Amino acid sequence: MRRLLLSLALLLVPANALNALAETTPQPQSGIPANSRQLLMVLTDNWKAVPAKIQRYERTGLNQPWTPVGQQIQAVVGRNGMGWGRGLHRHEDTNGDYRVEFDKRAPAGIFSLGEVFGIATETQARSWLGSLKMPYTPITTSMRCIGDHNSNHYNEIVDINKTKSDWRDDDNENMYQIAITDEKAYQWGVFINHNVNANPQPRDNKSGSCIFLHIWKTPDTGTAGCTAMTREDMVSIIRWLDAERQPVLVQLPQAEYQRLKSSWALPEM
């Protein structure tokens, strides 16, 4: 009976009143999460540009201004620039041109930051870094980042000696080998939470995997989709990051930064 009376009551409510009610319904958040107190902002000249600049920011609370921390850091993004990624931002804020696996574009958008990783043990990392306030994963010889999109562990760092295999080995990254050879890219790094299930745009099997902050090869060499910098700058960022302050990464070309600056409440850079 109560349901019947409620239905009849709604029929008597003017349409314009119902529309007004709908307009007051909370909408998906646009911009940086309210609980974030640390921000890494990465800007490039355009969608296809490889060189980038990173600026760190902090704030004391919601609606408080972002304050720059340190000097700008030189970095590189994907060899083919950027394409939209799957993160904390809304699909409505994008142009629909999303990066896909193997297109060598770094993800644009807003992303939380996950675990720090390195070839040091956690005890060594805490000693060498002097400050470690993020979850830490030591990279051993059995660590892989799963790139097989048919695996339930797609886009996860796993220990293959401790995890039941459901992947093709050829599609995965041997993180230890990458950490000890050439530029030692994964000697230190940070997992970018792109294309993970915790995001409003949950994980799919085509938008890419194993996207990190890591050490670059040269100032002119783009990556397969990560954001890279000098070893010194990577270590400096790791020391600064604090999980309790909910750090986020914002990556955009300049034109998109200008377009979204107001709605995302982004600081000057």
C-alpha cells in the first residue's frame, strides 16, 4: 500500500520539480579526489610530445591551495606521446582517444599511485632512502608484471613462485632483468594505478598494463608508456611520497591542462 501511495504521489509532482530534484543528485566527481594532499603534475607541449616537466605540490586540506614543492623535474613520456588512460577522471572529461596496449603512449588523466618497487630489500630501501612512506615491493628474480590480457592477474606485479600461473610468459615483464640491465630502469619505480579495478573506469584487457614512474634511458628517449626521469629525481620523488596523504598523478598535454584547469581545480604550472 505504501508503495502504491508513493507512486501516486510521484505522479502528482510537476515534471519541472522532478527535473530539479534530478539536478541536485550528486554527480561523479570531476578532478582530484578531496582526500589527496600530494600531487605530481606532468605536462607536455602536445599529445605527441615526448619531453615532459614534473612539478610536485602539497596542500593541507580540502579547498586549500596547492603549494609547489622543489624545482621542476625533466622527464619523458611515451615514444608516441600520450593518450587518455583509465583512471580517476570521468570519461566525459576525455576526447575518447584512449591509449591501448603497445601503442607506446603514456596515459593522460588523473591516477592514484600504488606501490614503490626496487631491487633493494625493504630493509635496505628504508636504510638507503632514509624515508619510505609508501607500500614497498622488492623486485626479485621471480617478479613479473603480467601483460597477458587473458590472465586474471593482468596489470599486476606478482611473484611467479608464489602465484598460480594463468598467463603466457612471453607477454610479461621480467622486472628484475629490466632493473639490472641497460639504464637499470626498474632499480627504483612507482606503480601508476592506470587500468585497475579500483578506478571508476575499471580494468579492461586492452588499455595497457605495467605503467610506472621509473628511471629514464636518456633525456630524449621515450618509453613504451611510462613516465621516466633521472635516478636522482626518481629517488627524490619516492622519498617525498606519503601514502597517508593519498598522492595522485595528473598527466596532460598543455592544451588539455588549460581546458581542465578550472573544473579539476589544478594549480598553476
